[in-house]
Amino acid sequence: MNSITIVGRIKEQPVITTTAKGNPISWLLIEADRNFHNDDGSVSQDIFNVMLWKGIAEEVSAACKPGNLVAVRGRLSGDAVERNEKTFYNLSVIAEKVEILTRAKH
């Protein structure tokens, strides 16, 4: 099974671009609190770069704004890149569903 769920706030307005094949694509930066407190009582955040394809990219880019609390359900996609005789492994989050939980007050 390959699934991931992230709940966090949108950091930047997603912008749609188009692939060479004409498919809409967008990236969503989400800041999510970690599940523990630091020694000083503060909570650190992780920032996830989530890839949005086709209809999801169009819907999210139109409806979501920075500060919105969202839930993202998706999958992880991994690949390997050879550079200078070394292999580097990349991991991406691919969104399958994005739900707006609360809207930011502007």
C-alpha cells in the first residue's frame, strides 16, 4: 500500500503550468505541524511540496489561498537520478484528493 495524508496550511498560492503534452500541473506548498513539542514547548513544521495534476490542479489553484487549512490524500512517487557517478533518490507527494478544511481570513 502506498498512501500519505497531510493536514496543514497552504504557504503560497499555487500556480498552474502546462506540461509538454498539454496537461495542467501545479505545486502546492503545505506547512504541517509535527506531532511533538520541542524542548522549549514550540512546535516545528514540515513543509511538503505536493504535485497536483489535471483537474485537481485546476480546482485547487482556483479555490485555495495561502493560509487555508487543507487535507491532502495521495501517494508517494520515488525515482533515482545519476549525477557524477552517484545515485540520488527523490521522493514526491502526488495528490489524489485535496479538501479545504478552513479558509484563511484575509
